[in-house]
Amino acid sequence: MPLRTRKRQSVITDPVADAQKKYHLPFEEVKRVNRWERWMSHATTGQFAALQGGFVRHCGPTAITNIITAMNKRYHYLVSPAEAEGTAEPSGFFPSQTDVFEKVSEIGIRHRFYWNMDFLKRFGGTYDLLTGFYLKSCFRFYGIPCRLTWPGGRGTKWKPGNKWKAGKPEVLVKSVIPVRKGQYLRSLQKGNLLYLQLHHHPCYGSHHLVCYGYVEVMSKDDAGEGEKSYRKTYLTVADGWTHSLRYLDTSEIGLCRYYEIGVAD
């Protein structure tokens, strides 16, 4: 296969500016859905690359680290190992992103969900089809009640023995393929997180990241007589590359799959 020479697109930091650049028309933001902004974690692959002798193709463990960190900020799932099991209402425990990543990557390597290798720039990283089991294993380690489901199935439920943890909201992990825009926008409106697996994306290539909201922009009415009105949607993501939110143009997502992570309030 010949090497690709086409330059990758830059990350999107401003959906309005991006739409204006693509259509050469004035745009404005008309809708924003973002129920996780207060708690979202934006750890990056770069901050973990040199740990324990080095990590490569570790966007999957980084995405799971961001998910667990954000969920713990919001729901206080984790309890310090030093807390007595009999404590009725133990204090919250907030491990660092590095601590969470080291455990998540260890689980991935041990169960072969994640391969810490980059062979010929093609082989290694997180195994797409096993990501649901990877998520469940990580939730289970941290004592987070969870259920893994798939299209047409109910899945299996796991609850921790600790009564305090078992009383926390259950996490539902569902594999979704093929990806449909209306479906994932409805999921985000409900407050779910999406573990998104991109392939051949013009900016990110093959990459795993966390989606936690979206923004809609529309061309302004004063664009000019006879001008067609355009409406575009951008997903809000923790991309694992930068420590702040970025956006994905939904028209550029292409073939991919995602795991829906919902919390039963």
C-alpha cells in the first residue's frame, strides 16, 4: 500500500470558526448540550507516555482513565483502600490521573485488551471488539456497579459486595454499531458518555477518545439573498491529545463504532 501524503486536518478548537472556514459564510452557535463539562477529565497520552518504561498506542487506556476520573468526580464512586469496609458513608477518594492510568493499563495488558506495542505502525493498542469487556473490568476493579449489554441482549450485571458502593448508580455499557447521528445525539442528550473509536479520520486517524456533548451551529440569516442556510453539528470531546475540550465535525466521523456509557440516576 502506498504511503499517504495528504496532510491531516488540524484539531477543531472553535466550531463556529471551523464552519465559517468551510462554507465561507457567517455562522453562530444555536444549541449546546454538555452535561459533563463540570466533571470531565482531559488527561492526554503525552502525560503517560514515559511511565513504567514507556507506553505507545495508549489512547484507549487514556480514554478509560478520563471516563473513570470524570465519573468519580460526579458520583464519588471510589473509596480509599484504607477506609473501613463497615463505614456507612466513607469519604470520597480521588486518585490522580496517573494512578488511574497505571491501573487501567495494567488491567488491559493482563487481559490482553490492550497491547503496548506499535508494530509497523499498524499493530498494537486497544482491541476494538473487546473494549466493552475492558471497560467492565476497569469498573469492576474500582467497585463501580456495571452492566455490559449489546444490541439485542440484556448483558450481565455486576454489583460490588460493599453496600455503600453497591448503592451507587449503576453504569450501563452498550456496544453500538453502526453509528447513526440521530442515535448518538439522543444518547448525549440523556447525559451518556461515548467511548468513540475512530478510523481513518482526517485529523485523528485511528484513535479512541471520549465524547460528552455536542454543539450545533447555523449560518446567519444575513448571509445574503439567495444563500442556502447550513446547520452543522460538532461533538465535544476529550481527545487525549490536549488538556482542554476539542470538537469533532460529525460529517467527518465516517465508519466507526462507539460504546455508550450511561449512568442510571
